[in-house]
Amino acid sequence: MSKPSIKKGIDFIKAQIDAPVASFFSSCVHCGLCAEACLFYTESGDPKYTPINKVEPMRRIWEQEYTMLGKLKSALGLTKPVDEETFKKWETMVYDGCSLCGRCSVVCPVGNDISGMVRKIREGFAAAGYAPPDLIGATQRAVEIGSPMGVKLPAVKAQLRHLEEDTGLKVTLDEKGAEYMVLLSSMEIMNFPEYLEAIARIMKQAGKTWTIASTAFEATNSGIQIGVSDLAKVIVSRIVDAAEELGVKTVISPECGHAYTAVRWEGPNLIGRPYKFEVKHILEVLDEFTKAGLIRTEGMEESRLTYHDPCQIARKGGIVEEPRRLLNQIASNFVEMSDAGAMNWCCSGGGGVSANERAEEIKLTAFNRKKSQLDALKVDTLVTACANCRLTLEEGLEHNGMDIPVVGLTEMVAEHLVEEESVS
Amino acid sequence: MEVNELLIWARGPAFNMALAIFVFGMLLRLFEIISLGRKSDLSAARDSGLSGGLRTIFSRSLPRKTVFAREPLRILNGYILHIGLFVVIFFYRPHIELLGLDLAGLSSSVIDAVTVITILSLFAALLMRLYSPVLQHISTVGDYLAWLITLLPLITGYMAYHHLMLDYTQMLAYHILSVELLLVLAPFTKLTHMFSFVLARWYQGYLAGRRGVES
């Protein structure tokens, strides 16, 4: 990252302003309904977390730079400038108090994509040097080491060795011509190795070839969370280069919401061209395998369980039915949370919030929304499909003394695979 | 200026001027928006952006259950205000004649009742703005200005119809002048949303549509 400055911050925000942003600010009537959709507001009661307020610096810049009336008002000294104070004051609203969950965008009566604008304004805050130190560190590690948590290839190799010892399943790195290239998130390598084993068993039963790229095993993209498109591009380019080099048909995004957004939707726009391969979320792949009869499951989970929709996968990714079809095949007591599906409440740790230690307090406050949803449901197990949600949920549950195990859907599916011997 | 002259001026040259400013101002605002353009999205679409955009223009008129449950009064009041304004503007027979529309219109007593309801709705909106912590936090002078210029034509229209306070001709002139104030200022306040909401919903709906997301 080159030297940050306020001027650079303002220029970066200006560069983000396009026709959609202008239409959003032109249409806002200050009805305040976005606040009612935002867990940072509903749980804290602090009106500064009203979503449209989080992008106020961008509104000022838009008004002053891109409207005639705003220019006139500026000339008469009637507008509020965006200066160092503004960046200082808004930094925690932009990063700590927003998980980019997108609920505000879907409830806005005039159709403003507010969370999309928070994503955009972060470009300016990072350029001005007003971004959380933890996210800066994570992004630096992602660029320099290859993973935001500092996970290096030997750690992945060690996982693969364990996998082979435990299950006899061998995974070849950098296998050219494999059909699928599997991405992992650091959290899956460090905290949830069950994911890798699940993938290996599922792929084996489906009879599909797959590989992991030694240069691009990491799927997460902290460049997107912090809002530095240059670095986000560097991170996503590794995946694109590896996938095209290996000639895979499909890249599988892991159980990680923002990784999916980064590689599926933002990636092509960051590198400036469409991919030569497809990107699918693991849930889409599992759903396809099941529909095609490539994998078969047996037995049912009998415990009362519910599914937490990760925002980037459901509300912003369109994957809502797939996890439900999968769960209904392997769980006999699956119940839905209030507002399930596209309107689900965020776990409170998305958008870089969970990686930002400074945000711990507001994150745990915001978690109370999930707590009350779960209190009302009284489940034995919580299933999700995002390693970041999973960790945030585990921490939140622990903090509240709630004893509910959190399980990844992929590994739950793998546990119910029909034993190899019985498959012809 | 004599009262009659004022009315003639208000109905004639002033109205044409105000309408011209309204049309020109709105076109300018919409041009300011659209001319900024947007980059084409290079990600592989899961579904149609076009149908998503068109769908959202309409679907966003209905509230999400989750938010309605939290703020039913604010949302219902929004409907009353917008429908009320639409009815009194376009279904009052003298307005229809003036605008040269081919509408049957509603009886004056119905319009009278709707006017009262709409005025009450505006005051309810004002109270919410003054007393809700969120609305206090995000409200600007522009919000109160937009409120006032929307209220004035309703009040003056009501008073003219009922011959309250001032002589009918004078009040009618004030009514028309207040409409002209609204027309002149609308493009330069948040009232721009009367047209730009279509763009905002379209842009978000387009994005959602490509991703196969409901919006």
C-alpha cells in the first residue's frame, strides 16, 4: 500500500462514485428504515450505526463534486467538507460497525444498495490510512505470505499428510487437467480440518478428479474486506493464474462467505476480464452431485437443528435452496430460524469485523440478535456453510454460555455418505 | 398587485415558468446521475440482470416483513402519505381539467377527506422525525424544507376550498403559488426521489438479478 493521505482517500472515494451511487444518494428520503434492518443498530440502539449514516462522507463528496447544486453550495460555504476529522470519526462506523451483510440494501424502499456503498467507501478509508490495524496486517500477510492468517504451504501439506494417514485418501497438489480446483480458507486449514476430509470423501464417491494449487490454496480475500482493490486483485489473480494454468473446469469456493463474493463476483471485475473457468460454491457442487446421483447419503441426523444462512452466500450470493435440499436429505428435525433465507440476520462477524480485534465489543453486542433467534428456537445443533460465521457463532455462543455445537454443512453431508463398499 | 391579477399571473406565466424549472431541473438531476455511468460487470451472471432490475422497480414497493414488524406505523404512514398525495393531485376534478387529463376523478367530498388524512399523515411524519433517535440523527434542513413545501399546497388547497381565513380568490392564488414553489424546489431537494427511485431500484435489482438473488 502506497503512502496513505486524506487527499488520496477523497480521490479514491470519488473514483468509486458511479451512476448507481448517485441514484442512491439522490433518492434517499432519510426514512431511517435501514437502521431497523441493521444488527449493529438494533442491538446497540446507537443511531450512528444507521446504515445510510455510515456512508455520509461519500454522500458529501458526491454532492460537492458531482451535483451542480452541491458545487454552488460549496462555493457559498454551505457544505460540510470531508477532512481528517471526518475520516477519524467515521472509521469505526465503516469497519467495526458494518459486516457488509446487505440487509439494509434489501429493505430500502427506494432501492439504495447501502452495503454496496459501504464496500466502496472502504476503498477511500484504506487509502486515507483510516483502516483497522488488524485488517491491514491480514491483507499484508495475504499478499506477502499468501494467507491472511499467515498459513503457508507446509501447513496445507501437513493437513494432506494427516488426511492420507487417517483415511488413506490421497490428494495431489497441482494436478493438471483435474476437473475441480478446491480452495480453502485459512480457518479451515487451522481450525476446521474436517472440511478437507469431507471434500476428499465426497469427491471420491462422486468419482471426480480434483486438486489443490500450491500457489493458490487460500480463498479468502482480505483486500476486499478492507477495501483495497489493488491488493484484492493480486490475491484473486493467484487463483485465476493457477486455475488457468492447471486447466481446471471449475474452481470450488469453500465454506466462506466473503471468499465466495471475492472469487465469484468481484474477481473478474478486479482482473478486468471474465474467467476461463467456472466458480461454484461448495454447496452448489454438493447439490449438483446429489441431483445427478453421484453421491448418496444414508441415515438421518435426529437432533433438532437449524441452518444459519451466511449473508454472502444467501442474500448476496443467491444460494438459498441448495443447503435446504441437502439438509432435508440428512436431517429429520431441521427447523428454520426466524427470517431464514435471504433475510437472515448476520452472525455479526462478517466483512472483516471478526478479524478486527478492536470491534470485539460491538460484535458481541450485535451477536445478541443471533442469540435471541436461537433462544426462540431451542436447537441442539447449528449448521452453517461459512468458516467465518462458524467461528463467530462459536465465540458468541461461548460468550453467552450457550452449549450449541456449530457444524459445517459439507462435513455433515460427508458424514452421511453411503459407505464406499456398498457403492457399486 | 390586485388579487385578480395575482391569480392570473400565478395561473399563467408563473405556472409555466415553474413547470419549466421543474422539468428542466429534474432532467438535469437525472442527467447528473446517468452521465456518471457504470462499469460493466464481467462476472458470469447466474440469472438475468434485466428481469431482476425490472422486478425490483415494482417489488420494492412492498416492505419486508422483518422491517414492517419493527416499524409498522412509519411504513403505513408512508403509504398513506404517498397514496394521499397521488389522489389529491390527480383525482381532484379541477386539477384534472387543468392538467388536461382524461380521468373521471373523485367527488370533492372524498378529495376533501383524503386531503385531511394526507395533512395528518405529514404531521405524523414530522413527529416521527422529531422524536425518533435514528431520524433525529440523520435528518437535515433539507428534510424539513421538503416537508414544508409538500404541506403548503395541501393546507392552502384545503383552506381555499373551505373559504377559510382569506378570500377565495386570494387563497386560490396562494395555493397555486405554493404548488409552484414545490415545483421549483423539488428537483433540488430529496423530492427528486419521485423519479430517481426508479433508477436506484433498477441498479440494485440489476445487480441482484445477475446473482440470482431475490430483491
